[in-house]
Amino acid sequence: MPSEITLSAATRQNLLSLQDTASLLATTQSRLSTQKKVNSALDNPVNYFAAQALTARSADLLSLLDGISNGVQTIQAANQGITRIQGLVDSAKSTAQQALAIQNTASGSTATGAVVAAASGKSLLGSGTGAAADGTHDYSGTSAASIFTVTDNFGNAATVTLDRSRLNSSVKDITKVTSTEILTQINQQLSQAGGFATASLTNDGRLTFTSTATGTDAKLTISGGSAANTVDVGFGAGALTAATAAGIDATDGSAKANVTGAAVTALATASNFDLTSGDASITVQLGNGLTKTINLNRAADATLGSATLKAQDIANAINKQLNADTGISGKVIATYDNSAGTVSLRTTLAGGDQKLTVTSASSSTKDVGFGVGGDVAKARTGAGAGATSANGTNQRAALAQQFNDLMTQITMAAQDARFQGVNLLHRSGSDPRENTLHLTFNEKDTSFLDIKGVKFDAVGLGITQVTGSFATNDEVKTALSQLTNASSTLRSQASTFGSNLTVVQNRQALTKGIINILDVGANNLTIADLNEETANQKALELRNSLAISALSLANQSQQGVLQLLR
């Protein structure tokens, strides 16, 4: 057997001390290089696995944070899209309002009122009337008066009286009443009678009356007079010969709203429509306003209590009640065709804003062409037409095309408001799940937010393409109503997305904070104190140096024995 080497106790102790110091020094150097005091489960199992769990959850939340950040951008893209769509809606609204303001864009002329003027040579300023040399009139005498009646085709009438009692309070000199003072007094009396006509002077000083109603339905008559009519203002003294004129319809292509009832044989040449009993009442609605009931029975109009009525009798009865209603008088007129047995109603004004609806009243039992008992299936509606240009161009049609182009742009804007394939403003189908954004806020998806998308193309906003070239005001007003509703919808959805964005941004900040807390917590469980470890390293290096010196001293005694043996 080989002989064993025998070390002294001091040497062995120093060697063990060196080994321990080397191990501790290696551990300290490892901590300094990794900056962690727990690098494996062997270092501290509890802290190691706890730190691992915290780090794993931090990593999970970090991966979710990317999705949350994308969600923020998706909402901001949708909000930007809504802003741009709102701008397009405002532009479309401006286009529609511009179309509504265009009432006549055509060649030709608009309708004019009835004009009745004094005969040539009958100037208020000259000798053709009762004027003095200076063009004034003397109304100081007790018998000095100008009296005449102005009537129109709708039952309006005004008896104009110019005498001392009427003029004294408004003229400077009753013996020299000027043409301007006469005009002022006439217009005051016409205004008090409803303002259905106005008075003016021609360039040569003739007194002229013009109806406020226009078109051929507007008629004006100057008549009346008596022995008391002693001062001629242009239409003569004493009893007057009636002077009548009618208006002129527009020549610009515009049309009145017209409704014609179905032909009724008894109202035609047979003339045997019987209203001695029963009721043939109708309702008339002008535009979208209130409805006027025309009572066609013997109780409302004694002239209808006959068994031999014809279309003319029904039309006359309708006009009588229309003219008696200040709200509709002069705006609607009834006409007839005794040969065909039809009764028609039309507006007196032409234009795209004119609309007329005639329905049988609920009380009606006899049909004059519009059904009975409020039968809406037999109701008749007519619409006027705006002016059209002789060369075929139409500003409204151009604006309608511009409007439709804006609708296309709205749809395109909605389709482009997407971020990474998610579009909260558009979907191809009707299922809301198609563009619902699901955001997960924790690793188990127990905390989340579903942001429901919308369909904000033109159709989704309830705005339809214009098909009638804005020919009628009703079409323009319908478009404006749709645009107003769309603006309200956009504002509401912008508020919803804003609320969602606030929630997501708060959860984004919370997630970042929790990730930071988890990382700090994991580091606190494993991180090394560099100051402490550096001090330990210095101490261990000193200990190692001392141990080497001690080992050298321990070996000196054995070296002395070796010297003796020599």
C-alpha cells in the first residue's frame, strides 16, 4: 500500500478555511455578475418560485398590453372617421339648403298678380280726374268723397271710402290732399280688409291695384260707387263700370299642385247627384299643414239640398267654404268638368313647394270622386313642380348630383376608418358581432370590454340617394330631415366611443402600473444588494489572503524538522 501523506492539524484547518473562502467568493462573484442573490431554486426556493410567478403574470399582462394599445388606436381611428363623416354630412346639408333656396332657375317669368289700373289719361295728378292744377284733391266739402269696392276671386272685398272724416287725421291740408296721402289711406283700408290687394301709381300717375295672389286664379275687380262718389280718383264718379283683370301664370315651367277626383256619372251630364240626404264631405290639406274639412251636406250649405246636383255645384260649395277660411283662402281653388263629372282642386301658386292632399271625410257616405268614410286608399295627392330651364339645365339637378356624390364619399369614409383590420364604423352585413372589438384586460379574460361597432355608411345613417333631382321641395326637405337625424346619430356615437376610449385608456394605465409592480416585486425577491456583495468580496479576498499566510506559517514548523534531518 502506498504511504499516506500526513498533514498537520493547522495545515488541514487552513486548507478547509481556504476552500470555504473560495466557495463564498465564487457565490459573491456570481451575485455581482447577475445582480441577483437568488439565481436558482437552490439559492432560496420560496423567493425563487414566488418571483417566477410574478414574472410570468407580468409577461402575460405585457402581451395583453399590446392588444389594449391597438384598441386605443382602433377607437381613435373610428372617432376620426366620425369627425370626417360629420363634415361630409354638413356639406350635404348645405347643398340641400342651397337647393331649397332655388325656387326659380329657369328662363321665362314667374306668375304675376291681377293688375287693374285707371284708364289712360286718368291720372291722379292731372285734369283727367278731379285733381286741381297742382295735382291735389279737395275733400273739405261735406259731400266730397271717393267711394269704390275692391273684390278678388276668393271672396275678399273692401269698400274704400275717401272723405273728410277719413282723411282729416292723416293729411296736412284737407283742401289739398296729395296723391301720396290718397295712396296711404287706400292701402290702410285694404290692409284692414286682409291685405288681398295693394294700391300704387303708374309712372304717369294712374291709380293701380294689384292682387297679392298670383296666376290666372287671381282676379281683381274695381266696382261699386254711388251718387255719393263725387271725387274721381281714376275710375270715375257716381256708379262705376266694373274694371276687372286676372293674373298671369308662370312661364318658367313651374306647375301648380292639382288633384282631380274620380269621375262620378251622377255629377256629369246626368246632373242627378242627390244630397237631399247623406254626406259627401272631404278634407283638404295644403302641404304638411293643418287639414281643412269641407262639409258637403244640406246642413252646412242649403244649396246642396238637391237631387239634381252637378260637378259645378260641388265645386262652388267647396270654394265658398275655402274662401271663408282665412288660413286657406286664396291658396286653393276648386274647379269642375260637368261633361266628365269630375271635381278638381288646385293650388293657386306654382312651385316645387306646393302639395295638396284631398281625402273623403270620415262622416262622408256619398262619393264625389274621393271615396267615402275617410278611405285613404282613394285619397288623391298632387305636387307642384319647380321652374325648369328651357335648355334643359337645372341648378337643382346639379345640386342633387353633388348631394349623391357626397353620399358616396360618406360610405367610403366609413369603409376606410379601420386600424389593423378592425373597423368600428362599417360592416358588410347586419350582424353587430362582425365589427365588435373585444379587449381583454387580464390573463384569464374575466375582465374585458366589448366595443360594439356601427354601420355608418350613407345607408346605415338613414340617408338615401336623391332620385328626383331635387325637383320638389318635399324631396329636399326629406333629405334635410335625414341629414339632421344622421348628425344626431353621429354625435351620440362619438360620445359613446369617447366613453369607451376613456375606459380603455384607464385600463391601459392600470395594466402598465400592475406590470411595473409585478416586476418590482419579483426583483425585490431575487435582487442582490451590490454594496453588501462588494463589501463581502473585499472581506473574502482579505480572508483568503490571511488564510494563505496562515497556511504558510503552519508549514514552517515542518520545514524546521526537515532542516534538522539534513
